[in-house]
Amino acid sequence: MQRLVFLLTYPFLWGVSKLPFRLLYLLSDGLFFIIYKVVRYRRKVVKENLELVFPEKSSQERHRIARAFYAHMCDMFLEMIKTMNISEEDLQKHFTFTNLETFRQFEAQDKSTVTFFPHYASWEWTIALDPHIKSKGYGVYQTLNNKYFDRWVRRVRARLGTSLITTNESWKVMGRNNAEGIVATYGMLNDQSPTRKKARYWAPFMGITVPMHVGGETLCKKFDLPALYLKVRKIKRGYYQGTFIVLSAAPKTVPAYEITDAFFRELEIAIREAPEYYFWTHKRWKHRNKAPKGTTSP
């Protein structure tokens, strides 16, 4: 069944990936109407999330944010598919960086790094970094349930030089690279909601106490990998700009969870600047204010 679903879907994906940008975003407008107006995909979740984190805003303001978010989400979905056939030249035009020197200072010291980014603006096109680096690029991701789509995603990312490794593989790969002196760049999404049973650290996010993923910070401390945050701004439709912010240049020297806290501080700044670009369909606050006794919190 998984193979059949993939075979039926693939021609659509290939066709969309070949569209010029003008037609791609015209298609996105139509998709927005279906998702937002007809299907009403997770509109209740989005509404509840926005009410939770922006109680000070009027219902009209939250409605505007929600509508703009859905339009952006449709763009993001089609941009992800476009990656299948986008040229390196086009990708470099659509995703630029303001301060590559901040990143390159660590490469100059032969240091591997971890760059954290959230589900904000564009994380799919962060692979535009690969041509700018000398080190080997890795993206840490969660395996997809459909093995055929999983292979497809790996193949698409590998086109431009980024290798995908699963969260379970990350320890082994980082350990091997560290032992062999291989300088590598690891990209990692860091704002997912962990299961409540596995959460060891709880902290406020947008003013609401929730469990935090700390696996990325643990890896940084284990292998002494400088931690960076990639702040992504949407300049205009289809165009993004990334800025590197150093969370910690020496992770082993900072207190526990300081890197995680710094990441979420930067994310909150981005959300408050332009909330429509955060992924509000995620149930990020589903475990809010339910920290078990004995768990760590600031």
C-alpha cells in the first residue's frame, strides 16, 4: 500500500516541482482556498494556540494571523516540493544569508557545529547553506512512516549535498566524525513537543510552561559542538534570509539547559516580530502546565 500511494503521488510531485515560480504560487493560492475555506485543516488547533499565546490581541488580529499563516503554510508545502527540481542558482536567489562569517569562524578553527532552527518561515530551503560551507553537511530528521517517501526526501536533500540522518543515528554519526576529526555541520529542528514521559526539562515558551526537547543540547555538550541559531526572515513571497546567532561557542562550559533556553528566547523574538510564519498547526502546548513533580524548570 505504501508503494502504491507513493507511485500515485509521485507524478503530481514531479509536475509541481517543474512549475515556474509564478505558477507555483498561483497554485498555492488555490490550495489555500481548499485548505483554509473548504477542508478547514486544523483551524480549531490554530485558533486555540493563538488564543493561548496572544491573549492580549483582539479576535480580529488573531484571525488575520491565522489566515496569513495558512497562506504561508501552502507556500511552504509547495516550496518543499519545488526543492525536487530547483536549481542551485535559483535556491541561492531565494534563500540568502546575512552573516556567513559568523558561521565560518568555527570552520576556520576546524570545529564542527550544530545549527538549530525552528518550524518558522522556511526550514526546507536552509539546505541553501551547503554550497557555502567546507564541512560535511547533515540534517537530523524524524523518519517518515512511508519508507518510499522517506527515501524520496533523502534523495531530494542529497541533490545539493546535505545528507539526512535520523535522530537515532545522530549519536553514532557525530561520535564517529568526532573520533576521526571530520569537521561537520549539523542542522536540527528543535521546537517539537516531546512526549510527557520522556521530558526532563520544562520551561516557559511564549509565557506557557511546556516540556522541552534537550537532545540537541545534550549532543552539543557531549561532543563540545558550538551551538548556533538560524534566524530566518521572510523578505517577500518565496524569498528568505537567514542570520546566524551564536547560542554558545563552548557548550561544555555553560549551565545545563542554557542553550535550550537561548534557542527559545530567539524563537519568541521571531514569533512576536511576525507570528504568521510560525507553524501553528503543531500542538506545541498540549502538555502545558503539567510538569510532573521533580522535573527541572528554570
